[in-house]
Amino acid sequence: MVNPHSSSQQVTAGWREWVRLPGLGVGHVKAKLDTGARTSALHAFDLTEFARDGAEWVRFSVHPWQRSDEDAVLVECPVHDRRVVRSSTGHAQERIVILTDLKLVDRLISTEITLTRRDEMGFRLLIGREALRQGFVVDASHSYLGGRPTRRVRRRNRGVSPSGA
């Protein structure tokens, strides 16, 4: 049997990477790649469900930077599914699932992402196995193999102005 994800097609990523969510208008978000998690999860807040043209939609905001509420992005997209997700602590929660594009290590994939509050978590985005099986191998000994945004962009992540003031 031929493996559709042979090593010649696979991209190596570190345990944490800078990711883009172009379909949501999120330019950069630091993500943890978690092979122990099945689905991906995005820190989303102010969730509002509504109907558009007879379909279920959701409106929510994303804080792309860790430990900061600057540069919030307002997103509207169709609800792809709903599912019960069990956290690493064993807590079960029904979550809205969206389908969106994700750019990881210069590869663009389409994947399901659940929406949840990740205030207490270190990363605003967790990328799970369902996304990673689309041609990624995780090297737990490395970080940011896909590169980093410019220093100017990363400094915004720490709440420091580019001028240093």
C-alpha cells in the first residue's frame, strides 16, 4: 500500500510555529503543535451565532497575540459542525467547529478548528493531529522551522512598540 504522506511529501515543523489563518484575516499567531490532540483549537471570544441565507454562522473575535488583547480580529464564517471535545483535564465541552485555511511552514491546508476560550493556555492556537496528518512531521526538539515574522511584528506580541517606547 502506498502512503499518501510519504516522506518526500512531508514537511517538518517544530513543536511551536508561527501560523497564518488567511481565511479569517489573522496574519500571525503563535501555535503549539500537539500530536496528542485530535482537533485544532483557536482562542475565540464574544461568540455570537446567527443565521445567514438559511445557514448557521458564527461571529467571534480573535486575539492573535499571547498575553495581549491588541489587534483583535473580528471574524464571521459558517458553522461547519458542532462536537463535544474533552480537554486534557477531562472536562467535556460542546464546541463550534469551523473549516478554514491554515498556513503552516509555507504549506496551505484546509482544516477543522474548534472555537474555545484559551485565556489560561500559553498559545492562542493549538494544532492537532487532524491538521498535522496533511503532510507534517513534528520535530519536538525544534521551534519555528517555518520562520518567524519580522522583529517589528513579533515585538507587538510583547506589547512593546516598534520604537521601543
